[in-house]
Amino acid sequence: MTVGALTSVLVWLPIGAALVVWVLPLSRYATGALALLVSLAEVGIWIEQAARFDFSRSGLQFAQRGGWIKDLHVSYHVGEYAFSLWFVGLGVVCMAACIGYGFWVGRDRSRAYFGLMLFLTGAIVGVFVAQDLLLFYAFFEAMLIPLYVLVGVWGGPARLGATIKFVIYTMAGSLFMLAALIAYGLHVGTFDLVDGPTNASRWIFLGFMLAFAIKSPLFPFHGWLPDAYREAPPEVAAALSGVVAKAGLYGMLRIAIPKFPDPASYYRTLFLALAALALVYGSILAFRSPDLRGVVAYSSFAQSGLIALGLFSGTRLGFDGAVLQIVAHGFISTALFLLSGTVERRTTTDQFALLGGMARGRPAIATLLMTTGIISLAVPGSAAFAGEFLILAGAFQRAWWWAAIGAGAIVLAAMYMLRAISAVLHQARGSTVADEALDLRAGELALIVPLVAVLLVLSAWPAGISGHTGPTPTTVRSAP
Amino acid sequence: MIQTPHVDWFAISTILVLLGASFVALLGAVLVPRPARRPFAAGVSALGFVGGIVTSVWLYVDSANGHLVIANAFARDRWTMLAQVVICGTGLAATLVGAEQIARPRDDHIAEFFSLLLACAAGMVFFVGAANLMVMFLSLEWFSIALYVMCAIDYDVEGPLEAGLKYLVVGSFGSAALLFGSALVYGATNHIDFAGIRANGSSNDLLLVLGLAMIIAGLGFKSSSAPFHMWTPDVYEGAPTTVTAFMSAATKVAAFVLAFRILRTAFPQDEHLWSWAFAGIAVASLAIGNLAALVQRNVKRMLAYSSISHAGFLLIGLSAGSSLGGRALMYYLIVYSAMAFGSFAVVAARERELGVPVTLDNLAGFGWERPFLGVAMWFFLFGFAGLPLGGGFVAKFYVFSAAYDHGWAWLVIVGVVATLVSLYYYLAVVRAMYMRPSEELRVAAVTGGSPPREPLLHVAVGLALAVSVGSLFAVGPLIDLAKHAASALPF
């Protein structure tokens, strides 16, 4: 087995396990255990890859290539750059936590549920490692299918409207991306992302950007977001905002910007403006939101804007910051949604009006929510601070006012996050918070503590990622 | 003394096998005692289709250098043979489903049904190889008449009878258009063979262009493309679901394969005309099929409109007219026939279970009750919508590529928008099967015990599922097959 096969294993192991779960009549316990085991094995394989990764080289590593549609020069080509490695790590760790959460709360129809979660894991990894446009597109779309069912079957009362909105929005973007990638691939004669040359077509660039702007989302394409995040089960919302939405940002970073440098710089101001709008508008919405999930959802929207600001700043600092911030925010968002889920399990609601005083007698939930919240509002010394600082420094190199807008939004972040923490943990005891409601149980701690621990490690050593992002988009472009 | 042409019997062996089986099945209707008639006829039919697949595959391998046989009336080439394999495969699946689903109180006409099915498929496999206008018309009538009768096989039930009659009337209109067009083309060129028409036709000849237009209209009826689609929803809804499944898959294959052949071999000089004509029909089919499907509650009717919209996607490949378009068309047809057949077969199972037409409402909970059929349906619907759960995704990619390659980016955009619209009604079925709240599920619960076991239907659906999912992974080999097939046509 070559090292490249490790990447393929990372993609296909969970999908194969999904088939096993669907076909074999296992008990609920066995199904959940198997799913969790496979997701932990994914983490293990990823650690193995990270340990073997040679950060001094700039090219593609763990690459594997095979024929798929030779006729049109489409190949099965997977591999990892340094930045892809971090995204894959984010994906497998967060999905392991989400699957564990599903196991812990005991979702009904467990075989269908865990099969879909595993399928989602495989598709997510596939998006981050695919080095062929059509393969990327296939995985990008494949993420949608399990999410649609996971929200539609296990979601909240208004789930049907939320799913249809989510699917139609995302597919609208993706299908235009399909048209764009056909145009690009047939024009340059290959669909390969590594070999493919740059292209100057603005239409093709906009086709890709539409898909990524909806997925991430950027203003004004966020219409699907509040419903989907509110109606999804907490662990699915965590996967959606922590990992899946990051695929849109990854697409900008890997495809839209490096493959279309001229259109990207032509439209730079437009996308910087959309990103800044997402950042400010999302922060304000988060501040106005009456529920915990709403705060996390809109803060994800705002963070997408911030990260896009870094990506479109077109500077090395902005790029490194964006990679770091994607990973950091992925963990923050996953942890916050899972915490929100634990709060909902204890109180049946996440409305601030009905919550309050959760901290009294429940030190674990208070500590974890407080720590994650503090990291998320980017206090100096935290991972998010490092990411945001780099992004703002990058944006500053472009023009000072972008950085000014970003800095202003960080103040807003402090406002909405502290408001949310205080509304849940402190203040007078809410009407739904019973004295009997327990603190976090061992199972829940085992899921959330590792996520927070990763965040603390990143806070202590952000350069672990930001100093190891490998080639920038410009060098990705010229890499062989 | 009339000189008889040399007959290459092997070239038409698939037709002969199917006709022979049809004959045996018909004999069974008379000679085999009533209780054994169903297994006998179904067995003969299955053997006939397996035999047809074997001979077609053999001929595919053996016909690397495509040529015309039997006084230049029949094309023995890989384009014909690959289409024959698909049609025979669909026929085999229809046999499996029909053996359980064609329910008659006393099995009165069960053997006749299989006899007709075989004869119909024989007509289709003849049709796809037609190399002159006469063979084209005769074989079209041949399989159409068989289809009319199959639609009305339950002649004492109102729905199927109405469907058969409607199909007969509208189908005859289509055939008449085709025949009249053929006559005009003959008048313009003095030739009925495709090669002769190409050699003698000129694109400035109004008579020829008019003839071409009428031939396109005639084929449009068979392929249920808008604006020649009016019969489709009614007939698909009224016909026994097994027949609908067969018709939706096999007729489309036959019509599109022949359309591409006649356009490439007889009318290449008019490509600037027909590619635009087909692009127009494609847009109309996509628009009408998708918009009308949005409001349907009856699942068969919805799938009928979806089949019109897929005719639109296929026409995108057809209108590109290139070798890439041919490959795209053939690949799309293989995947589409599997998905269309499979989805109707699943509907057939639910219909039998409930005893009433399947609607989005009484489909509620079906996915949880019958997991295999539910998951299969899921795959078919997502495949229709072009999501990467099967070859439907690559098929769309291919036809869009063909259109883009032809320089028609606008047609790609039309296709993309149509796909987006189609998502809504495909997802409505998935939503009905899996996501209704439990109180609704109880309302829709089946009365009268557990559903019938239906092993053969499961096998047929499994085959369709295997083709539709396998074609995503085996794109390379399938495209190679289609490429060799398309290389038999002049470009």
C-alpha cells in the first residue's frame, strides 16, 4: 500500500462502513459503536498522515491518481496540501464528536442515522482531498444528500421547510458551478486541479463563486442558514456549520482564487464588500437573536465573512489567518452547537427568555461554555484571536478600512457572545431550568472536552497551523 | 423473377430470438393449462430476453466494422447492438416485474401479455437498426401496435382502456406524420435508404426540409418530447405500471437511438437546421416537463412529466450532434432507462400494496416500511435530479459537456435551471416517503396485513439500482462502449 492510499482510505472507509451499517441488521448499540469506532479510526489515520506529512515540501502529498472518465480527462485524483491536511483534520475530529453525540443521545432509526453520518464524513473528507474538479463537485454535492435527510427526518418541527430551502439554495449554487466547471474543463482540456492552468473568464469565476458564497455563506446568500441551523439536530447543525460550510470557504481558497487570479482581483472589492457585510450584518443578527442556536448560527455567518475577508485580501497574512480561522472556528462552532444541544436536553429549549442561571451547581457546563465562548470572541491569546489578527493584518495590507470594519465586528462578537453566555449561565434562574437538571455527564464531557482541548492547544500554539499552511494560492497555482 | 437479397441471418438474430420466444409464449396461451400459464410464459419471456442479450452482445463484439445488411435495409453496427442490449435488458426487467404485477383474476391474458412484450421488444430492436425509411416506419408501427395493446391489456378496467385508446389515437397521428415526412423525403431525393438520402439531398430543397421536419415531429411523439408530449401523462398514468415502466425506458431508448442515426446518416447536410430544431424542442420539453411536474400529486403522472423533462436533457445531447453528443446520449439512455424502469417498478409495488393509484400522500412512510424499495427509490430520484448518487450525475455532466462543446453555453444554463426546478418535485417524493410526521404515517398505514413479498420485483429493482449506481463508478468502460457504438455513425 502506498502512502497515497491512506487518503483514499480516509474517504472510502466511512462510506464503506455506511454501507455495512445499512445492510447488516445490527442492534442500535452495535450500530452506534461501529460508527463511533470508524470515526475514531478516521482520526487515527489522519494523525498518522499528519505525523508523516513533510511540511517543508510545497507540492501535493499522499496523492493517488486513477482513471475515471478518460474521455473528458476527468480522473480520480486525491491528495493533500498542507492546508488541506488541517481541513481534513477538522472534518474527521468534528465528525467523530458529532457521531459520538448522536450515539450518546440515542437517535432512533439508528442504522439509517449512523449510515448517513458516516456517509457525510466520507463526503466531507472527499471534498477536502479531491484534486479533480468533477470529483470535488461530486463530493460537494454528496454532502448535501445525507444532510438533507438528517435534517428532514431527525430535525425539529419546521424541518420540512428548512430542508427544502437548504437544498434549493445550495443546489442553485452548485448547479451553476457545474456549468462553470464544464466550461473551464473543456476550455483548458483537463479537469485536474493540480495540472489545470489559470483562466481569465469572469463568468466561470462567478459560477464557482456563486456556489461557494451560498455554501459558506456570504451576504446576501444566507437565506437558508437560520432555518437549517435551528431545525437540524444539534450534532447535525454542528457538522453543518463547523465543517460543511467550511467547504465553501475551502472552494474559494483552493479553486476560485488560485485558478482565476485575474477575475478574483477584478471582483476583489465586490467580494471584500460582501464579506464585510456578512461580518457586520451577521454580528448584528447574532446580537439580536433570541436563542442560543441563533447566536451560534449567525456568528458562523459572520465568521464566514471574516474568513472570506482574509482570503480575498490576497495577502499571505490573510491566507494564513484564514486557514487558521477556518480550523479554529470549525472547532468553536461544533463545540458550541453540541453545548447548545446539551442545554436543550436539560431544559427543552434554547430560548434565552426561558433560560438562565445554568451555571449554579453545574460547573462543567459553565466552564466549557465560558471557555469556548471566550475563545470565540477572540480575546487576546486565543486561537480565534490569532486567526482574526492575521486576517485583519492581511486586510490592512490591502486597505486600512477593511481592517477597521473587521476590528469593529470583533467588538460586536464580544457583545453577542457575552450576552449569550450570560443569558444561559447567569442572571436569574430561567423558568425551564429545573434544579434537578444535571451537569454534563461523562459521555458528554468525553465529546466536548477534546474539542475545547484542541482549541486550547491552538490558542497556545497557533503557528502550528498558521505557520504550516504550505503554499499560498499563488504558489498552489504554479506548483507542479 | 424477383431477386431476393442475401440475408445475413446472424445480424437479425436478436429479432428472431425475441420473435421466436413471442411465438412460443403465444402457443402457451393455448396449449399450457391455466395454472401453469403464468410461470410458463414468464419463463419463456425471460429466456427470450436473456437470449436477446446474448446475441446482441455477441453481435456487438462481432460488428467492429459496422455495415449495412439485407439490401442495405438494416445496420449491423455497434450503435444498433448496444441499443439492443439496453432494450433487451429493460424487457428482462419488465418480465420480472410483470410476472408478479400483471394481476388478472384468472390469468386470462397473461401469456398474451408476455408474447406482446417480446414482440414489442423485437420491433424496437429492429427499429434501432433501421437503415431505410421503410424499415423505420414498419418497425415503428410494429412496436407501437404491441404497446397500444399492452396498455389496454386490462381491457375491462376503465383506466388502462382509456390509456390504450389515447395512445392509439395520438400515436397514430405521430406515425402518420412520420410516414408523410418519409414520403416527402422520398419525393425530394428519390431514395428511401439513409445513405441515398444523404447523397441526393440538398439543404435548399424545401420538400426535403419539410419531410425532415415531419420526421422529427413523428419521432418527437415516440420520445414524448414537448410539444408532442400530450399523450404521455395520461397514458403513463392509465397503463398498467409494468407497461409504463417498460414504455418509459425502452421506447425512449429506441426513439433516441434511431433519431440520432437518421440525423447523422441521412441528414448531416441539414445539421444547422435540425440541431436548432432539437435545441428548441429540448427547451420546450424541459420547461413543460418540469413545470407541469411541480403540481402533480399522482406519482405516476409526476414521473411521466419527469420523463418529458428527461427527453429534454437527452435532446440536449442529440442537438449537439457530435460524437461527444452521441456518447452522451447513449450513456444517458443506459442510466436513464435503469432509473426510469426502477422508479416505476417501485411505484408498482406500492400500487399493488394499496390497491389505489399512488399519490404523494399515500406514499407516506413507504420508505420505512419497505427499506429496500425505499432506498432504491431514493437513489433513482436523486439520480434523476443529477445528484452524485449514481450515473444520473455523470449523464447530466456529459450532455452539458456536449452542448458546451457545441458552443451552446446557453443550453447548459437552461439545463441547469431545469435541473434546479426538478429537484423540488423529486425531493417531494423523498419527503413523502421518509419525512412525514408520525401521525400522518398512521393514517397511511396499509390495511390488510403485511405487503406481498414480491421477490422478482425486488430482483428487477435491484438490477436497475445496480446499473444506476454502478454506472457512476464504471463510467470509463461504459463510455468506451458508447464511444465504439457512436463511431459506427458518420461524423
